[in-house]
Amino acid sequence: MVLNTVLAVLVMASCGTNKGSVLLVNQAKEPIVRVLVMVCGQTLELKDIQPSKSARGSYTVKSDGHYDIRVEFQSGKKLQKEMGYVTNGFDFQHKFVVTDNDIEMRNSKATLQ
């Protein structure tokens, strides 16, 4: 009986539309011209993020996957990093911080929907 209940919950969770959100914070010394965030077969584009400022984007969680984040600074310098994980059946909120030399995942939250 418990197995049937667990299976029913998993089936219902996978039938809904799950959402993901990204908060990207620029802690670098120079402006970011463009950020591409690739996740679940979608590409989010965030533009013109000044130092100490942030930008948000959202996507639909359609499948399991990870983030591929590409940052281009005003100087032409570029950073790229793959990290994190999302899976169908949950809503996700992730915070990424860009410094002069790295992209870091600082906070993450997954909620079963």
C-alpha cells in the first residue's frame, strides 16, 4: 500500500509544470555585458549587469539537467562554468555569484510541487 502511495505521488509530481528561477549577482569589479544560462534545453539571456547589481531569469523544468553559465564582461573577458542540478518534479531557485575570476552557486532551493 505504501509503495502505491509513493508511486502515485511521483506520477502526480511529474505531470505538473515545474518552474526554475535564477538570480545572478555581479560581484566583479566591472560590468557584465551578457550572461547565457543554459538549462533544460532552454537559454536565458541576461544583459547589462552593473557591479553590485543582479538580474533574474526563469525557465520551465522539463527534464533533468545542469546549468551551463557563460559570462561576458565589458572588457571582453569571458567565464564559463557547468554546475548544479535540476530534476523534473521540483521547482528550483538558484543564486549564482559572478566574481572577477569565477562563477559560484551560493544558494539553492528545491520544492516538491
